[in-house]
Amino acid sequence: MRLPPTAPLPTVPVEDAVRTQFRLLEQTAAHFEGPQLFEADTGVVPGLGRPRTTAGVEAVLAAFLGADDAALVQGAGTGAIRAALQAAVSPGEALLIHRAPVYRTTAVTLRGLGVRTAEIDFNDGAALAEALAGGRFRWAYVQHSRQRLTDSYDPAEVLAACAAAGVRTLVDDNYAVLRVPACGVELGADASCFSLFKLHGPEGVGAVVGSRDLVERVRADNYSGGGQVQGHQALDALRALTHVPVLWAVQSRVGAEVAERLAAGEVPGVRDVRLANVQDRCLIVLLDRPVARQLPAVAARHGAAPYPVGSNSRYEIAPLVYRMSGSSLDDAPELADWAVRINPMRAGADLVIEILRRSLHDLKG
């Protein structure tokens, strides 16, 4: 058994990530006076419908990503996707999506909204063009991160094809924004939806960043005071976001080093390895024995994280050794006993390699 070829999304070099951090702070300075970064308000401010601090952070995000507007929402990435889909697509309307297992929380949203999905293989440019030419769709939904190990489509090309056909696009940018050189809205999508919890922000905060008409509908739907992202949450998310570009650039570099060392045979018991974007950018490690279900618990005894919290939340610092994602296993169930995913998180390559070596040694006993 070998792992199939993968097509990892491009990453951001550390020096470019430093420039991204500086650019984020430039936008912060453009929208906040210094003392306001130590203050936060709450409530449905008249004329804004949300806290002033939240509106300021939304303005920073929109300018930073080159979008018309942004709305912070509760419910993290799932809440952002739900809010955008609800604002864009009517019940019973056809929505173009990629032919692959849908991320499970997104599937719940689609079912709840009564959307009729039409699946086209985005890896097949001709099939996509044919589907778009029929004039059947107003909206397409694109997941930036891979849904299948074998996915190879370029999100920019999919978005461009949709735009040329007059089809508007929503992008699930979870695990991608600030990880790749340009997220969906920067590539021309009508909106990017993502979790700020996965970007080291507070629990439950998500963002919809994109075209003014769509974001205004999201904001109008979220008129209740109890549904607002309060000012202290928004500031917490912005503070955390300043660290993310460099952290993720370092993590991507470490992952590439680990993959290279495993491919060279440094750890006995590893048969194959691939870098892949399923969900977050990680390593898929194929073992030479069917012990993948047992490996995470053993690795945890050597310091690995026993399970994900947000797959790059503020809580996750130790390397993650865990089963493959549910949507990946839906597509390749035969790997459940043979493959694990590894994410270095904040660790260096030496620690990741040592945890894996010790864990596989223990499983031989």
C-alpha cells in the first residue's frame, strides 16, 4: 500500500509572513487610535447595530484582505459559513459544489438551509466549464483546503471560471487564510468565511469578509444583541491574529522538514508520507503495520496532543498525532488502520520525529 499523490497548497515563506504581519498592523493603526486598543465596548450601539470596537476590527479585516466589508459572527467557521450561505442562497436553490465528501458541519448547514447541491469535480476543468455554461447556478461554494487527498484543483482557477460565467462564489477559507499566499476573497471570491478561533482568537468567533451586499445581509440577519461579537472578543481576535502569519510560516517549514526526513527513512515503521491540506496543512503518515488507531494514545504519553481543539487554536502547542479527518476517511476508509495525520503545531522537527519514533517503538512491544 502507498499513499496517493497529493497537491499541497502553496505556503508563505517566513520573510513574506513578516511583511504580512506588518501590513496587518498598518491597517490596525489606520482604524484604531492607540488607547482604543486597550478598551472595548459592548452592545448594539445605535447607528452601528454592534459594538464600536467590533466595527473597528471588521474594518481592519476588510482593508487587510482587500474586501468591501467584513462581519464578525458567533459560531466560529461553521457560523461564518452558515451566515454567508443563508444570506446568499434561497431554500431549494441549486448550489454548485465540489464532488467530494462535504465537511460534516457544512453538510449540517446545507441540510438545514434546504439547499440543493449539484456536485461537479473541480479537478476537471472541462466538466466545470460545462456545468457553469448552463446558467443553472447563481452561487458556487468552494472549499479552499482539500476535501480529498487526491484533489489538485487550483482555487484561483475555479473562482475565475465561476466569475467568467457570472456565478458568484463563497469560499470556506478555514485552514487556508494566512496559510496560503492569497485567500478566496483576495482571489476574487464574493466572500471568504473562516474561523478566528483557528487563528488563535477566542472561542466561537468567525468572520465573513467580502462584497458589501452580502456582508450587509449577514449583518442584517444578525441584528440581535445576543448574537453580536462583543468588543472584547473582537479585540482579542485582532491581537491574536498579529502572531499568526509568522507562526504558520514556521509551522509549514517544519512540516516540510519532517516529511523529508520521514521519506528518507529516519523513523522505522513509516512506509510512506505526504504533505496534504486535509483539513489543516499536515503530514499524512502511512505505517507499515495497522496500528494507526492505537498510535495517538501512545504518542500522547510522549508529549503529543491527544486530539485537536481547533486544529491551530491557541490551546494547541504540542505536535498533534491523530487520525485522519472524517471527510478524508469518508473518501479513503481503507486508510483508517494504516495512516495518521501529524501537525507539528509549535514544535520543531526533532521533537516530532522523536515522538513518532518512541511511539512506534512502544507499539512493537
